[in-house]
Amino acid sequence: MAERRFPVCCYCGACAAFIDFKKYKEEEVVFDKGCGGGTASEGFCFSFCPRSFAACRLCEGDCPRTEVCDFSPRASSPEKRILGHYKEIISARAREEGVREAGQDGGAVTAMLCEALERGFIDAAVVAVRTEDWKAEPFVATTPEEVLRGVGSKYTACPSVLGVWEAIDRGYENIAMVGTGCNIEAVRRLQALHDPALELDRVKVLIGLFCTEALWHRDFVAFLAERGINIKDVERFCVSKGKFVVVTKDKELSIPTKELEPCVRATCKICEDFTAQLADVSAGSSGSPDGYTSLIIRTKAGEELVSVSRSAIETKKMDDAGIKKIERLAFNKKMRNYGMILDQMGICSACLTNPYFFTLQTGD
Ligand SMILES: Cc1cc2nc3c(=O)[nH]c(=O)nc-3n(C[C@H](O)[C@H](O)[C@H](O)COP(=O)(O)OP(=O)(O)OC[C@H]3O[C@@H](n4cnc5c(N)ncnc54)[C@H](O)[C@@H]3O)c2cc1C
Ligand code: SF4
Ligand code: SF4
């Protein structure tokens, strides 16, 4: 069978985790044997692939997660439709200086996971570690020291759901996962299947990261090489005031984020989710002062996580200007990318009756 591609795969890891014969090549799913239909067209994978755009209506209102579901009438105010359902938005940072300095923003995500493990709230945390050349890989951390191995943002996609599968397989009962919105959506869709065999009730809490876009690893390596940087020499990446900053041992390069456009994954151009709307807690830098992480606390599980880790984080209320900034960024992403969704599918905006449907591209 010819190898087939799914061009809008966001490399969340869900299909390789929960369906044996799905494999990845160059950070994308490939179908090379045994698969009759394929993700986003039909079958089991259709029900949970975050790019099947099937929308989570499988539960018919009986889903225990409706609290965070986009289709829930609870997300009724315009603000909540932009940011998803939430209870509270705060700024937080790790109390421990070392975690704060190592963390991408305030180190709050790492601090919360370390404390949640220490206190037995969770027994495993799926984080993203990196290879020498900054490929993001899922890692099941079971101690605070292991959580620290994942500190900091990797701006390429991480198949984090594979880590969830590994944690379940290794017998952990209270699992946390950190991931971008697409990772979170894949887990929520899997949970909405209510299949006891998948054992997804062992996922206790999902921390979603704010996300504008992720980069193709291969293109990003080449992009940096053209600017005289070997990715293996990079110590840290960050985004600040519209610039993508690359820090190596002996230099710092500030690149306008627009220049990275050719490296952006195709799937991110049709993604509407800036704040990881289906997470229990979402985390990002936008909206908070430098050195702090913004936390959108959405669910009871999210509240519990923040509450058990209070001794590891300092928190303060986010002011209205901060919240408005997050809303603006989330709204802009939805508007920008909604147009791309319609374009890509050739759907006229006057006629939205066509269910979102992507066909597989074959190499034939
Ligand atoms: C691809 C990407 C794009 C982002 N874009 C934005 C943005 O536009 N605006 C914004 O405000 N914030 C964005 N963020 C979030 C931001 O970079 C920080 O992750 C967030 O503010 C938390 O900071 P922290 O100091 O608390 O995190 P830390 O304490 O450093 O913890 C970060 C956690 O995220 C995990 N992680 C890192 N990279 C990945 C990855 N690729 N996939 C899954 N998990 C990962 C780490 O393993 C770690 O557990 C983005 C993050 C990523 C990964
Ligand atoms: S988006 Fe996730 S579930 Fe869908 S094809 Fe890609 S890896 Fe598989
Ligand atoms: S922009 Fe959307 S699809 Fe791309 S990595 Fe972020 S959450 Fe996933």
C-alpha cells in the first residue's frame, strides 16, 4: 500500500498510542499498512483525532467533562466563548528561585507538578523533554527531579498523548499531562468515548499551554542554520514583545516572529485554540508581568491542582488589562484561522452545512 499523509496532523500522539498500527515520520502520521479508512475520515480514530473536526457530540450531553466543553451552554458569555469556560484567572510564579529561573515564564507549571507529586495528588506527570537538537518528546516523570527535566518550552510539536498511554501502561493511577491545545483536545475526545478499556479515567488533570503555533522541526533547524546557528548550541528559546529570541552560550538572536512563518506547521494555521480551552488549567505568558505565568483555572480538578500546590507558588489576581490581552490574542487567532479553515476546505462561508472534512493525501 502506498504511504499516505494526513497534512493537517498536529502530531498529538493519540492515534499511535491507542491504535497499534499508526506510525509517525517527520512529525506526522503516516498510514502504511492495515488501516482501512484513516484518521479524520472514518473509524475509531475519527472519534478522537483533534483534526477530524468531528466535534465532541458523541456524548450527547452525558459527558462528565461538559464543564469544559465548547458545546456546553455554560460557555455562554462572549468572553467565555473566546477563552472557554473558566472559574478564575491569576498570575503565578514558583516560590523556589531555581525553578523560577529555569521555567519558561514563572515556572508555575513545573512548580505545581513537583508539589502535586510530592503531596500524592498525582503519581505521574507527562511532560516534554528535548533531544540534543530540540525535538520535543513526551516523558513520564514520577519525581520532582524528573519533572524538572521537562522545564521550559519547546516550540515544536510533542506527541504528548503517547506519554499518557505509557503512564497508563505502567500502572499509574493519577496522571497529569502538560500539552498544547491539540494534545488536550485529543485526550478529552478519548475520554468522551467512555470506553473503560482505554482507562482514561486515570488522567486526573490536564495542564494546557497557550499556543499561537508550533514549528516543523526540520524547517526550524534549517531556518536557524541559515542564520549561523546550530540548534544543538541553543540553550533557550523565548518569545518576547513580538520577537522570537534564541539564546546560545555566546550570543542572543532576536527574530521578528513573522519571519518564522515558513516553519509553522500547516495544522496550526487551522487551529482556533489559543488558550487550550479544554484543559483543567491553562498556562501562558500573555496577560502577566515578566517572570509570571498566567493561569486560567477552569475546572474542579484545576482548582484542586492549584490548591494542593499553593505552598510552591506565589499567586496574584490578574488585572482586567491582562485578561483583555489574553482575550484579544485568543479572538485574533480564531478570526485569522477560521478563515483558513474555510479556505482550505473550499467551503463558502455563506454555507456552513458541510461537516469539516479533510481527505488523506496519497503519495500516488
Ligand atoms: C509550542 C508552544 C507555543 C506557545 N505559545 C505561546 C504563546 O503564543 N503565548 C503564550 O502566552 N504562551 C505560549 N506558550 C506557553 C509558554 O511558552 C509557557 O509554556 C507557559 O507560559 C508556562 O510557563 P511556565 O514557566 O509556567 O512553564 P514551565 O514551568 O517551564 O513548564 C513548561 C511545561 O510545558 C511542557 N512543554 C514544553 N514544551 C512543550 C511542548 N512543545 N508540548 C507539550 N508540552 C511542552 C514542559 O515539559 C513543562 O512541563 C507556548 C508554549 C509552547 C510549547
Ligand atoms: S492529529 Fe493526533 S490523532 Fe490525528 S492523525 Fe495526527 S497524531 Fe493522529
Ligand atoms: S497552534 Fe493549535 S494545532 Fe498548533 S500546536 Fe498549538 S494547539 Fe496544536
